[in-house]
Amino acid sequence: MIFSYRPSKIPKILTELAKHELSRQLTVSDLTQHHAIALRRSGEHFSVDIHGRPLRDVRAEELSNEFFRHAVLCEFDDHKTHRPCYEHMLLHTIVHGTEWALEPRYDWLADAVMILRAAESGFDWNFLSACAGRYRLGPIVGQALRKLAQTFAIAIPHAVLATLSRGDVVDQIEARQRAKGPVRHFSHRLVGTLQQVRRQDVGLAGRSVFASMPALWKKRYGSPALTQFADRVDGDESVFYLSGWHVPEDVDPPGRWTDGSSAVLAIRRASGRSGRLLRLSGFAIQTDRNHPQVIDLHAGWRRLARLRRHTQDREIDLIPLPSALHERELIILRLRIRRPLSPAAIGRSPDVRQLGFFLQDIRATSSIRDASSVPLKIHNNSSDIAILWSGWSRPEADGCWSDGAEASLLWTSPSDLPANARVIMSGQIFATDQPLTGSVFVNGHRVDRPLVMNSGPVNLSVPLSAIRGDREIHIGLRFDNPRSPRDLGISSDNRRLGLFLQTVFIEVNG
């Protein structure tokens, strides 16, 4: 645990947390996805960080067990507790403190000196060397100790430095990359992933690079059944983030950034489900409109789409899937990011991660809804908003506005519908000095009668022209002249409004 300021209140906080049955609120996945969880009492400015493991770079449970096994009894604010031994404290300080940062860091040097002065002659250099070697941290620790010795003229046994330098070629490359900066190339990322795999347990860490390759392959490209479950869409799909993704971020709406130039995910459909479109929503990072972010989306060797992002506004793309993927239960997709950027490099924040695309939602299966039994209700607390696929604003208490020139609906009927069925969309039209005009498309076919609608309530009825056996319903709306309230001087709302959708119903005659 790492404590912030005002340490005199820490014991009281820990006592309160214990009474609060904290273990029921924190799950294993919380500490798996996040290296630390900061707990702060309401109204207070200090916090307690709970770490799932001593070092983010080492996921082996053996290291945690070592830290506890060699812990030393001590007192903290008149309370008896345990602290790591000096050797483990120095290991933690070096590995954690020497990570690359935008501004050069020297705080770890001061911490290291304080630890060695406190330990005096009792510091066990061989113990530190052996521990670092077990988890393939030797060259990293050796590199740091040489800098420490040069800066403060601290005597470090030559035999220890020689032992720490004996890592294999991958260990040496990792130590050099760590000093140069954030990972940018695929070869660098591969080294980082390989070392992460090798540090999953002490047995694997002690094996050669070639012996670790099967585990590396399984981690990057293995079956989604072996990967971390990440998201679920309407209970019809499971989404697995296989490689090249950061942990989820709790924003509105939530999502996760790609990490580097390549990211792989898999979508597993429920048995018997199908879909012809891929819906992808999110935003990208770029420097300016003249240098758009480009994302290529691939399924296998086939490129499904090339997405160009000129702004950091959220966008939704509907991408046709090849016929071979319409009914496939497992779809593996790869996003290739042409220009990954770190916010630190363009002066936006201290974040040095190589970001590209922030994925907020992805679906390849339309939701099952029986719109012929009861109308589907569109509002912010309704599960029926899952049929909104693109071109819609944030749902409100009694409906949802289309935003822009195009909007679409997509869902799957649980049963076949007759050819004479009609889709009725009820709501309000936004039009002022002239009617709202446009077109309607049903499953890719344009409805003959064009739209001409004045401001006010509307029941837009279009023929479904259902084909027997095809239960997927895709409604496309195209508006010629959507206007924003700001353009008309009504308010500061700059959304280009058309239809305020409230209900959707399929009318079946006979």
C-alpha cells in the first residue's frame, strides 16, 4: 500500500475500511485490470492506494508471497504492522521508479539512498540479485545500480553487478528500450509482451525465450475462451480484447484506447445469431484536421473498411460484413492505427501512452425485439434504444433526436413477418420555415415515396416488404435539410435535428 499525505489519519481510515466489508466491494477482476485502486473518503483530500501486487511488471504470485514472507515487523503511528524488507524495498523503488517518463525522474535515486542508509551494513546484495534474476529484472536493476553508484559514489559489489548483467538477449533489449522511451514499434511491443508472459510465474520466468513462445502465442492470438472477458452486448454477443488494448476507462460513455499501431479483438455471437452489419462507435486522437487519424479494419487478410477521423468527436460507422461472416459465430477483427500518438508528445497531457482509437461500442448482431406485439419505446431508460444504430443523439426522457443527415435503426424480429407488414415510427419533426425532406430505406431498398414533413407530430409509415426467412430489419433515414436550433437562432444547440423518435411499431394486417 502507498500512502499519501496526512499519515496520522491512515490507521483510522484502514480501520473504517475493514468495518466497511471492503472485500465484498472489490473483486479479483478489479485488481487484475487495475494495478491500484485509490480509496478516498468523501470530503477528504488524502487517499489510500490498494495494490494487487508489489510490481505492475511482475504478475507472478510468487513475488507477492516473497514480499510477505520476508516482511519485517515495524510500528506506524503507534500501530504494529509489517513493511517489506530493505532488499524488496530497493527492488520496488528501482523497477517502479526507472519507468520512462516525459520529464526525467530522479526521485527514485533519493529513495534508494535512504533505503541503503537505513539498512547500513545489513543490506543483502546477493538476496537482491537473486530476487531480480528470478523475475528477469537483472539488467534493469543492474543498469539502475550503476547510475546510483555514479551519482552518489555508493559502493556496490562488482560480483553483484556482474550477476545482474547475465540476463538473456531479450532482458538486455528490454532494459535498453526502457531507458530510451515509450514503445513505438512492433518489435518493441513484442519484447514487452514476451517479458510480461515470462513474468506470469516464476517457473516460466526461469525458462528460455523459445520455451516461452507457446505461452506468448496463446496470449496474443489464442482462443478468446482463454482471454479476459470484456463486454457484452444485449446478451447476444461477447467481446474479447485479445491484444493491443489498454484497460477500460470509466468515462461517459465508457471505452478503451488502442495501444500502439495494432489492436485485435474477437466477437463471439450467441448460438444461432447472425448479422450483416458491423457497428463501431468511438473517437480517435490526431494533431489537427489536416492530419486525420486513419484506422484500417481487417478480418483476416481482408480489409473491411478504412476509417478517417478529422476530429475527436464521437462517430458511429456501419460497416457491411462479407457474406462469409454473416452467420459466423466467432469474428476476429484487427484495427491498424496509422498514426499512434502520445498526448504528451503533442502537449495535451503528461500521458505517454501510444493512443489511436478510443472504442466505445462494437456490435455485429442486431438486438432481438418483437415490435409487432407492442411498440418499442425510445427513451433514456428503455432497453429498446439498442435498436438505434447510427445518427442519433443522446436519448432523452421521452425520445431521441436524429443528429445529422443520416440515421438508422436495426433489430431482429423473433418470428417471420408477412410481406404486407408496415413499420410505423412515431415522434416529432423539427422544421421551421420549410418542410423536412428526405428518403427512407428498408433493408437497403429505397421507399418510393419521398419524405416531406412539416414541424409537429408524425407517424411515419413505410412498407416492410419482408422476405420470408429474413428477420433482420434495417431502417435507414436520409434527410436533405436537417437544421440546428443554433443556425435558426432558437438556442445554442448545434445538433442538426430531424426526427425526434419516440416509438417504433410493426403493423401486421391479416
